[in-house]
Amino acid sequence: MKSSTFCFKCSLMALAVSTAMTMSVPVHAQDSLPFPPTPSGSKAGPTIATSTYSPLPKQSHIPANAPNIVVVMLDDVGPALPHTFGGVIQTPTLDRLAKEGVSYNRFHNAAMCSPTRAALLTGRNHHRVGYGQIAELANDWDGYTGRIPRTSATVAKVLGYYGYATAAFGKWHNTPANETTAVGPYTDWPAGEGVGFDYFYGFLAGESSQWEPAVVENTVRLDPSRGKEGYHFTEDMTDKAVSWIKQVRALTPDRPFFVYWAPGASHGPHHIFKEWADKYKGRFDGGWDAMREAIYARQKQLGWIPQDTELTPRPDSLAAWKDIPDDEKPFQRRLMEVFAGYTEHADTQAGRLLETLDELGIRDNTLIFYVWGDNGSSAEGQNGTISELLAQNGIATEIKDHIRTMNELGGMDVLGSPKADNMYHAGWAWAGSTPHRSTKLVAAHFGGTRTPLVVSWPKQIKPDQQPRSQFHHVNDIVPTIYDVLDIQPPKLVDGISQDPIDGVSMAYSFNAPDAKGQKNGQYFEVMGSRSYYKDDWIASVFGPRVPWVPGIDPAILKWSPDQDAWELHDLSKDFSQANNVAKDHPQKVEELKKAFSADAEANKVYPVGGGLWSVVFHPEDAPHNPATEFHYTQEVFGVPEFTAPKVGARSNLVTIETELSADSQGVLYALGAFSGGLALWVDKGKLSYEYNLFEVERTLLESSSPLPTGKVKIEVETRKIDDKHSGPLSVAIRIDGKEVIKGQVPRSAPLTFTANDAFDVGQDSYSPVSLAYFDRKPFKFNGEISSLKVAYLK
């Protein structure tokens, strides 16, 4: 980590010299954590009368009056969206912090959720800490394991040893996907021993319903009873954060705290109360092309981007607004209105943290980093959708099917509600990247990697509206925290040698807007899309995958990074990567390619494109429960889908031992949610099976003859008909050996139905799969299931 002139042993250049701004050097700062126990100052004799009681004064390992630290980070929001910097979405909290602090217009993320979070929390590059891909699509290569190694201790771990209280709230997304059940292991959970937070309240997966989330508190999966009237997860997690801060201040008032507040907003599904979406009615009627032009003009007017910045053109593979059929436009507009309301709501909830700091009188000495997004706007909604995991499963559909389903469920007001997992058209994501090209999942272009950052610390940072244009990255936040606390990154944590810190401190720029940038190089890579920055030059390759194009192009199977053509941009003249000058500077291209290769080798990036393995080449290698047989009882429910049997994707036999009566009703088993899943249930004397392909295609199979009563064995045999991607399934259901249902599912979900819903026995927890019992959720079976066995078939 580079040294900085910003510390508590010297005054800041732009502020008056004041002893109030100076803190003492930490006591007993050391290279190895934890600190040794404080020895006793008392002398023990044979009796109390012959003993001396004289405890040594308590020693602090951090400076006196060390600041509280809060990191706020939203999800899947593009750099051009906030009103603060010329965008179309009202952001009152970001507005306030920008006025009270300083803002960075060349700050960057890793273009994808888990990688950015891992880099932010450790101060290292994302492949170095095992996150070249999201947790749910991890694989066996060292840079893609989906597990932060103990050689890279998190900031929570380090600050905890130095005396901070630490807590995380909201979306986590850095625990191995197949280790998230109620029985752990908890080693890589946020409040686990390895990661080091004292407290966690949120969800472990990459996304969640905001109405019916699978919430974890520390290491306990909470009862799936959320989803009551008026509930919303962002509000719930903020309630918990406010309560936790107040408890820390009340119970240990001399102890500073570190809070990581990262809501699911505005990742899909876009869920928000109708009144928040209605605030934006009519605001997007002109479409994404017009929205982009208007944002571009405001960005220049505000001075957020240089006046000579060029507006990059729309990709040929992305539809123009004028090309959207008129009868589809109301659907597309409403999707954006819902997203905008969802995002404003999240920013407003972040404001409640500031209100709490004000109320407690500690705002002045709280250092806040507001990272606007963990990646660029997400184009994974592709052509607009009511069920956004269609994209991750590589299933292409017609917009008319989404509109038809929406209308069947209640019309436009369904969007944003528990009956849709809607996500907007990629055109809106592209507009949210203005003036840059591309979106989330593209590490080659700033539309995927650039995000506004605001830093506020009233006690130490003088408010300044001039944008900081030094090139920085999320891996710079941790070394900045260490710098202002005079903490040297430890060489040993829990006896384990530590990896080098890849980030550099940004503190030098807090009160020096024109200071020369201290980050000279940085690589980016996500699924083969990659770039390398050095000294105001960036060389880049778009990569083999286009996020906004539905389905998976078979040509990707033949892709090789050796065949890629590199772009080159001179950022001293080209803020938005509008002009490719590779032909004019071939030597510079080769220089940056070699620099990328060196960093790729050092940071475990190889093989380039390794993150595609579980997405394209071998989905069966994505994290999953390796068992081939599963034995459950009725007490088992809320099993995270990534750890559950893949009864909707693989050939399998489900065998249920139960007892039926004339009034039997309820779910026998279910996987997934209303946005996609399957379920088997009994109701009104019939046995029913539904395969819900992301709402756009529901296959309902029902028995026609009366069901027997008494003890029965029910078998559900599912077989893949062919090996095609999302190929059809045959389903045969037998009771005591007699076939009562037979049918075919036209298309299947090859990867997963949901990111954060569950497999259940005897009920359908969280979000219900079928409309047939939607108003009766969790529709518990009123009988007894003595055994449910799942076995995969060859």
C-alpha cells in the first residue's frame, strides 16, 4: 500500500492546522493479528492479604477518537442514473453526501457483483481472492473458487481485532453457494469466524425477492414468514442497521463501528411499492435514446464529465426505441418506472443511516463511502421481462408472452409486485451508462466498470464540488481505511501469511482535488471481457459474450482469447472510450497486453474466460449438492436452491411416503418461486403438478380419478427427453405403482429457477410456485410425510 500524506499525525493540506484533527498513534500496532492478551498488572500471593491488585490501564490499538466507518453500496445501478450527477433518478441521500464531501468521477468496480464485493472487502483484486465469477457459478480454478482465502483477511476481520464493532446488512454474495443451508458450514458466512463481521442481517445469495426474502441473521436462517402486508426488505435491513448502531453506541459508547450496508436494490427482481414507481409516470415516455441524450447534456452542464467528452453510439445489437412496437412501449416504460422508484427508495433508506448518525451526534466523525454501484447497469433483462432469470438460463422468449402473462395476472400493476420478477429492457441499462459504452458484465468498457463514489467525513474532509478525476478502484477503499487509521496491513492474521494489498489509499486526494493520481495500473476481467489501465491509457477486449443478447451463441464454444483484437483508448483525451486508436499506437497496445498478462499470472486470472466454465461449457460443474440421493422428512424446508436436488433439470425419481385422507390438502414438495419453479400438491381430491418456466410458460398436470386414502407411495419420475439446452422433460406420476398423471414439459430450466428461494417438503415457503395456492401460502400439507426421497436417474 502506498504511503499517504493524509493521517492523524499531520494536518490536512486544505484545512487549518488544528490539534482537534490530530489523533495519537495506535498503541502496539503490529504486523500480526490478533494482538496478544494484555498482561495482568496485579501480583498474586498465597492469600488476598499478600496479593497486590493493580490492573494495567486498558490500551487502545486505534487512535483516540477514531472515526466510525460506513460503506454504502447499491447494486446494478449505472453511473449515469443518479440525479446528483445528471441522471434521471432522484437521489436525496447521495445529493446530501456529495454536498458534504467529495466525489470521484473515475472510480471503478469489477463489472460483476461478487467480484466487486470481494475486492471491496479485502483490498485485493477479485481473482486473487477467488472471485473471478459470482459465487453461484464458481469453479475449481484458483481464481474462481467463490471462497475468499484466509490469506486475504477482510477489513471486518482486521478492524475487529483493532477494536471496532462490525456489522453487514443486505446482500452478501460472497459465501460458496453450496454452503448456505441452515447447518452451514458457517466458515465463509459474513458473521462466520473466517470473514469476521460481528453481526449480519441479510441474504446470502446474489439476488432476492424484496417481498419474500430468505433472510439470515448471523448464522440462523429466519422463519420464512416475511411477505406480510407493508413489508419490504430494504426497509427491514435498514431497521436492523439503525437498531444495531444505536445498541453499539448505548452499550459500548467508546467503541467505533464499521457498517457495510449493501441492499439488494437495484438488482433484479425490481420490487417496489406502487406509489414509488408512480412517482416516475411519464418520465420515460421518450425512450432510452432520448434519455441518454438528456443525461449527456446535464452531465456536461454540471461539469461531471469533461466538456470534450463524446457520447458513444448505441451498439448495433441493441434495439433503438423507435424500433420497439408501439403496443410494447407501455410495458417497457413501466419497467423503467418501477426500476427508478426502486432505486430512489433504496437511496432514501440509506438516508435513514445519516439521520441516525445525526440523532446520536456522531455524524461529524463518521467516514462514509457511498459506492453508487457494484457494477454498471444490468442488461440481463435483455428485451424486458417479468422473470429475469430467463437470461441466466439462456432461454429466449417473445415479449408478447411476457405481456400476455402480465395481463393475465392483473395488468401493469403486477410489475414490481410479488407476482413478477420483472427487469427492464437492456436499452434502459445502456442509457444508464451514459456517456460510456456497454453495461454490467463487460470489463472492457466503463459502462460496465465505472461508478460514482462519494466520500464524506465532516471532521476531516472539506466539502468540495470539484470532481476528483484520479483513477481509482473498489480495492482502494480498504487501504484508504487503513491509511487514515495508521494501520499497516497485517502480514499475519490468525497465524496465516497475508497476500499483498493491491489497492492504494485515496486519502491523498480528499483535500487535494488536483493531486496526481497514485494508482498507476489496474486490470479488469469478467468471463473473457477484459482491459488493462495504465497511466491514462486503457487497452481492452469486449469478450465473447454480449449480455443483452438472449440465449447463448454456439460460436462461444469455439472462442479463444488468443484470437481477440484489442482496442486502445487515450483517456487523457477520451473520457468515454469513444475513439479506438489501437492502429495508431501498436507498441502501446503490446505494452498493455503484456502488463495484463503479468497481472493475470500474478492474480490467478488464468485461464482467461475461466468464469465461462459453469455458464456455458459445463453448467453441471456449478456449485451444487454433490449427492445423488436425498432423504428428507417433513421438517425439512427452506433449503437454498443451489444446495437442493435439481428436480427440474435432471432426470430423477421422487418417492413420497405419506398418508392421504378425504380432506388432504397442501404442498407435498416445491422448488423455486412464483417467478419460476415446480410443485406437487393435493387439493380438493386431486393431485396436481406444475412446472413453472419463469411465468411465461406453465405446465399444469392433474389427476382425473379419485385419490386413494390411507398410507400411499407417490412416485414422480422426471426424465430429460434429449440433451438440448433447456430441453423438454417427460413427467410420470404414480400412486402405489399405478400411473395417475403423465405429460411433457416443453422447456426446462437448465441452471436454476431462483437465486434465493428454496426446496421445501410439506409446504412452499417464501414465494409460492403456483397461482393455484398463491393466496394460501405456504399451503402446508395437513397430513404427515414420513419420507421423501430424491434419486437421480441415468
